Amino acid sequence: MTNLREIQTAFAELPCPLDLSFKYAIAHMYSVPNPSMIKPLLPLLSPELRSWLTIRNDDIHSFRWADVDYARAFIKAIPGEDKIAGFYMGPDGHPKASSQHLFRAPQGAAQVMPLITRFFWGDIDIKWYPEACLSHPKSNGFYTVRHFMEGISMPGAEVLCIRDWRIRLAGRQPMEQTTPLEIADALDGSAAETLAALESLRGAPGQDSELQRTVNDCEALACLGRYYASKIRGACALALFDANGDKFEHETALRHLGDALAHWKQYAVIRDAHYVPALYNPVGHVDVTALTEKVAVDLDIARNWKPGSLKDDGKRTGSEKGFRK
């Protein structure tokens, strides 16, 4: 949000090199490996005025992850050294186990956050904390199925939000971007990959505490992925019921949202057995088990939904701006 020319003017007499920093993916590293927010800034950078990249992770505060393909794609997509001075991000640990299975489990679990964040976008940290489907109380608080129907997707991620998907479906238009249901299928697929790998890691010989924590984290993320998959499907079915009043779609929405509640309960049991409720500066106090009551409200919202209640003003904005020219 800073004007680059104002910076240059203010520091014109600085007797040393001037370094800049840019929030490369705003608050969400785990979204897409090639975030588009830096594009307006690139023409302003040069070998004489390069920027560092702040690669922020406001998605995963608790869990371990490992997805070498995502990390490789992310790093390869960073602009060249004629524009970028470097970047900084965090480290990880090294538990003892079969490398093949240890690779597969966190890799599958790691896909949950990028998939859900590119589909349901809240640009800054107070707007989207995917570990709890939450935003700051002064923003929206817990995101309900209505929020999912009304939400937008990440700019530049080539993912359709539910309203755009419904428009294309009704108009028999081609789905040229990733659909919400494809995101749901991918979330289920990553959960299945994770849980299959975990079967070989449970009770492994020489298992240490770090490995057990990794197993717990992966299982929790798999359950969270299934929750979001069911919630997206429920929101899609409810959006169709909203459009046509089809009772089958209404029943489908209730079934998926019931599945979502069951997955959330599993997630809460696993997560809260290892992580205590805590105050997170961007979104406030987080208690995943206590949030189960809000998850259950989605079923009430769906039961009482009246066709024609989902309004579409055509707005698809919500991205924090980068440097102004």
C-alpha cells in the first residue's frame, strides 16, 4: 500500500543501499505457487532497485507440511534476480521413518491449505484463517455456508467462485477455470492420499515423538480437507436449490453439510488433543472444539433456506493492493 516514488523521495539522501520488501502472496503462501500480486510492481523494479520478498504463512500456524512439488513450483515462479534481491521463509524438522511414506503423508496434507485458500479468498490475515474457517470477529467471524456461496476466489488463481460457477452452469457455458466441485474432489483426493500413507507410519519401529506429532498433524489436516470438500459440495448444492427450488438439491446440500459436521468433529478431536485453544493475533481466540456449534449452524441455514435468497451484485473484488505507481 506504499507509493514507491514517495519512498525514493523520502530516502533520496540515504548514504547506503535502499532495500524494499514486498508481501509476495499477501498473507497466504499456501494458495497458488505463482501469485499475481507482484505484477504491477515489476516494471518499477530494476537491478539498481530490487525488492526482497516477504513470503508470509498465515495459513498454517499449528501443523507440519511437506510438498516438494509445490515448494519447487513456488520458488521457480519467483521473478529473476534483476528484480528480486531474495526471499525469507521458515524452516522444518526431520523425523525418522520410511522416507517414501513420510514424503507422501505430509505432501498430501500440505495440499489442503492451497486448495481451500485459492477457492475461498480473504486477502489479509484477519480475513482468512483456514485452520478454523475463521476471520476476525469484526470481519465475518466464522464462515458459514452462506459465506461460501457469496465468497470470491483468489485473484489470478483461475478458480471459479460458486456464483460464477452457477452462472456458467445455468447458461451451459464452458467451465474454462477450475470449478468448486473440482476443488472439492482435489481436497478429498489429498485427504485420501494422506490417510493411506499414514497407515504405514502408525506404530513404525523406532517412532519418535516428532514423527508421532507429524502423523497427528497429517491426520488432522486430512480431516480438515474432508470438511472443506463436503462444505463446498453442500454450498454448491444449496446454490442450485436457491436457483431452481429443486428438492433433490436441497437434500443433497443437507447431506453434504451433515458430512462436513462429522468431519469437523473428527478434526476437532485430533487437533485439540495436541494443540490448546489460544489467542491468535489476526483472528482472536481460537477454540476448534467450541467452533463445532457454529459448524452445525450450517445445517440450520440450509434447512431454512428460501430459493432466491442468494443475491449476486456482480462484485468479485477483495484483493489487497500492492505498491502504487
